[in-house]
Amino acid sequence: MKTYPVRTCLGCGKKGFKKEFRRFAVDDAGTLVMDNRSIIGGRGAYCCMNGDCMRLFMKNRKRLLRAFHVQVIEWNKQ
């Protein structure tokens, strides 16, 4: 039986599988970008797909710093 890694939403703390969340990564310029196809290398952070969790995710800079181990400069809404 194959097991899959569990991800945690940085907005609400809900745990679930990767397909239930959006992945975010920080590019070389320090910009937070949505990584829908999981192609950006490095550390990623996950968030539920609802608006309330997205707002909590973006609001808490300390949580983003802990997740990415770098200071996030800005948010690129592509």
C-alpha cells in the first residue's frame, strides 16, 4: 500500500494531500509566486483553495519566513 505525504495549509492549518492545496514558492528575486505545476525548485508552502485561507496565508509574514527560510519581498499575483 502506497502512502502519500500530507501537506498543511499555512492559512488554517488543515492537513490533506497535495492535490487539495495550491503550492507557493519564492523565486530568485524573493517574490512569492503561485506554482500550480510544481515546477519551481526549492521549498514550497501550501494553502487551501479558498479565499479566507489565502488572506491568512499572505497576512502572516512570520509564518512565510518560517516556511521558506527567506524573507518574502512581495507577492506576484499571476
